[in-house]
Amino acid sequence: MSWDSLNDAPEIIEQPISDDDLLVAKVFVTKDGQELLDLLKLRTLDQPTFVPGDDPSYGYFREGQNSIIREIIQKINRVQNRK
């Protein structure tokens, strides 16, 4: 494999926009929705997922919370990038 072979990489297939994507985007692009999303980010993504000395399973729990917020952001971006 060489660097040149990267040019032959398959194109990324875009996922179709689902009804869920449209609903999430509709809710979270409003002023209130953006404020709520900022609050959710502050309480999840902006916090450590693991603190030394805590039970390791706490990190798994926290990443589960983070994944929900990441999915919301991904749905919003999917809709906004298709417009």
C-alpha cells in the first residue's frame, strides 16, 4: 500500500436524511433548542468521563450519556449539510 493508493479510496456514502434527523434538527435549531443543546453539552461532553479512583464502569456510563448528545449533533449536521 502506498500514499498514492489513498486516491483510489472509495467515496464516503452519505446517509439519507431520516424523519428522526429532520425532527431533531427542527427542535434543536431554534433559539431555545440551541440553548438546551448547549446546556446538555455543558453537563456531558464538557465534563470528564472518568476520574482516577472512581469505579471504571462510571466511564462507560458517562460515554453512554455523551453518545446521545453526539447523535443529536450528528443528526443536526446531517440535515444542515444537505440544504
